[in-house]
Amino acid sequence: MDITSLAVSPAAMTATQGSPAEAAQVLMLRKAMDMQSSSAAAMIEALPQPTALASSGSLGRNVNTYA
């Protein structure tokens, strides 16, 4: 058991009873994080789809490796 976590718990209890300004700051932080996650999802969706690998012909099907 980690003893340092016990010392943090009273501070965590008092932090939950914060002022309305702190609640507004937390709300704004959550909104900013939601906006970042939606922007990241949009960027990932905007990536082009990878091209299919060659399945016939002599180019792009074989890799010659020598040790």
C-alpha cells in the first residue's frame, strides 16, 4: 500500500468543495479537451486511405532479402 496516497486524500476532499470559479475552470478544461479530441478524430478521418498492395504482376509482390 502506498502511504503517500493517504496524505493526498484530505486535500482531494477539500478540492471537491471548491468555489464556483474553480468549477467553471474545470468545465472549460473539459470543453477544451472535448474540442481537441473531436479535432483529432476529424484529422484521423481526413487521412487518405492506404492503397491496396499488388496482388498480381511482377512488381511490388516480392521482397528479396539476404542476410
